[in-house]
Amino acid sequence: MAWLWPRLVFALGLAGAVCFVWPDAALAGARGPSLTIRVRVNNYTLASDALLAAAERDASQIFGDAGLTLSWLTCSTGHSKAVQQDPCNEPPEATDIILRVLSAPAGSEFQDTVFGFAVHPLLASVYYDRVLLRAMTDDATFEVHFILGCVIAHEIGHLLIGSNGHSSSGVMQARWDRKQIRQAVTGSLLFTPEQVRLIQAGIQTRKKLRAAITKERALGTVER
């Protein structure tokens, strides 16, 4: 299936997160009106609701600096009876993203360096246990939500930026330097100005697609 991104992964070198503070003036020209996407969160791990909520806030801050608002929707991963009108049971819209919080598969060649992957245009996955292990290795257990938030932002960034999405600086770097992990906890991990433009353009495209599908549904030409 050519549309899958089997190698679109977030690879760290020795550890950590690379953070860069971009001047407000550089971002001002790239920001437009606030845009919103909904992220459906499916947690298949022992990560607590409180930790995930903190990581979501951290990811929201990163995207907020790019003029994008993330609306988080916690979805049940159990086998309970479906609740009528539960948004999690509805087909995803063009402005939706599905985020899976997973345990990493055993026996992976990149067990210590791959923290997630993305499949365009809908699915982002992060490996919670590898993030936790990295935090423990770097003596940053109490800061794991900062690292997880950065991983989430990175993988969602792949879905919104398009193509490979990696860069030589900022949150979308393919490899992160251990010495800069401290900067991740300051909340200064941002997209580059060019990535901001790509993200906003991508969201505008999704909004137009959603509007077109909504119109066709109203005319009865598209099934839900």
C-alpha cells in the first residue's frame, strides 16, 4: 500500500529533545487566524489520565505557537457498549487525527531510538514505554510528560506538514541530542517558521475538504 509511511518514524540518537526558541517576529508573519483540529486519543498503555492530560497540554502549547488549537477527545479502548452519539464512534472528519498511545513491539531493531510513527493522513502513534524509559535513563522521570508531549507534537506534525517532514532544527528533527533534553521542559520546543506555514496550509486544505464533504452529505451524495 503505497500511501502508508512505514518508515516515517521519530528517531532519537542518544536521547532527548531538541528545542529552539524562534523569534516572535519570525513567526508573526506565518501565523494566521487560529485553526482547530480534533485529536482522538486512544490509550492502550498504563499511562495515567493525568500524565496524558499534561502531555496534551504540552503538545497544545507547541502547536499554539504555530497558530493551531488542538481539541483533545479521550476515547475508550475497552469493549463496553457503544454510547449513542459518542464522537469517538463517528467516522473521522477531515480535520480529525487519531492518536494511539502504545506499548512498543518487542524485538524491534530500533528498540531504544524509535518513539513513534505516523501514517498519513490520519494516524499518529507514540510508544509510551520507550518515552518513560528515556526519561528514567536521563534522570527525568518527573518530566516524562514534557518528553511525551514533544513526541506527540512530532508525530502529529508529520500528518500536518506532509512529505517526510523532518528538518535540521526544531521539533521535527529526526534525531535529538541528549544534552538539549533540558530545554524540552521549558516549553520552548517549536516548529520552524516554514513548518508553521506548511501546517497552516495543511489545516486550511483539511477544512476545505471537510466543508466539501459536509455539503455533499447534505445533498445525499456521500454516505457517512
